[in-house]
Amino acid sequence: MKKITVVALTLALAIFASACGSNGNKPASGSADGETAKKVIVGTANDFEQVAFLDDKGNLTGFDVELIREIDKRLEQYEFEFQTLEFSNILLSLETKKVDIAAHLFEKNPERAEKFDFNQEPYAYWRNKIIVASDNADPIQTLDDLKGKKVLIGPTSAQAQILENYNKENDNAIEIVYQQNDANDEVLQITSGRVYATLGADFLLPIKDPQGKLKTVGEPLNEGNILYVFRKNDPESKKLSDAVDATIKELKADGTLKKISEQWLGQDFSK
């Protein structure tokens, strides 16, 4: 900022800057006129252990949360703010402009791509597999082996889409049971016999099931890139998406994303 030699104007400017600094807004990147950062509402949930959850002090944290916070630090032109929602409402809230980014380990699939845009640079990768009780001796390898059985799945999830697409082509052969409340109750539901199996990302199983009561079986049903979701045909969303992409590349290059992944997921799933 240029120096102002007039004492009165200098004093006025100092008072104004102090007042602006007290509201917690970040200055826009490259702004010379004190313009405040554009607020971005990030939609996520708060019951996905190690990914987006409340710690023992009631603070929102986890892999997705801390990664977004790191992106926020590096994008001075934006100010990120979290809004926690039921998982099934996150994309609806994005569509209705209640949030600006959906961040909850979303996988890109054709059904979602019809309605939403995604950033280009994945921040994690996963493989969806069938999950059953660890003492299950049945030779389960493919979805065909789940015909006539109850399979637990989160509504609107990428895994639910896999089952729903299978049922469309196989006369509803699998009995889909949609989770109602706890997004992490697969262990109890499967070990109690209420359901036979679930589908899930292989890297998340140790997080959800640290005691090893469940296991993955068969070949991967698909492999997915984990991305953030944005509104479709929205210039501001595209601008934000591009900025997020550039930052994810920086985080990969300097090792920060690897560190966050290892801290919360136990391994580096960023490559």
C-alpha cells in the first residue's frame, strides 16, 4: 500500500484498518483496496469418524475438514465456513445454493455428473468392495453372490448407486437396506446378522472397524477419484473450483496432503 504523508489521513486509515481486522475477514488475494474475502459455505456432515466428525470437545475435525481448512489458508480471496448437514442433504443443499462446496469424500459418477460439476484434481482415491463379517466363510466374490441378501448402504451414496444400478438390471435381486441415522453402524448391523453385507471403500474399513470384525471380499467393484462437488453451469463455482484445483496440486507437491491423509486415514491415499 502506498504511503500517505498526511497525518490526519494516516490516522484515519489506521483506525479503519484496525476495525476491519477485528471482523476476522481475510483480504482478497492481490487486493489493494482492502476488499474482504468472499465467503464460501462448505457442506459436510459430522458423524463420519476420521473424515468429518465431532471430537470429544465437540469440535468439527477429520480428514475432509482439515484439508478444507488448509485450502482456506492458501486462498486469501476466499473465506471458508462449514455447515454440517445430514449426508443425504449435502448435494441437495448445494443444488439449492445453501452451500457452495460439497466435501464428504464424494466420488464422481455419471448420475452425479449430470447434475453437478467436480473439480479436476482428486484429493484421494479409493476402491469400492463388498464388506462382510470377518468370520463369514461364504465364497462372496461379486454382487451376484449377494442375491437374496440384505445389504446395508447409505442413501444417495456412490455405493448405493452401484447397488441400485445392479438391481435395475437384475429384477431387484438384492434387498437394499438404507442407513437411517448413524453413518458408521455397519459393524453392529453386520455382526448382529441384521444385514449380510455392505459396500465401502477399502481404505475406510480400518477406520470404521479398528477391531477387525469385518473384512473386504472379492475384486473391486469400481475405483473412484475423490473430488469436491460444485454447482453446474455457475461461473463463480467454476472460478472457485479452479482455485481449489491449483491449491490441491500445491498440497500434493509440498507433501501437505500426504501428511493430512496419513494423520487421519492411516496411509497416503492422495496418489
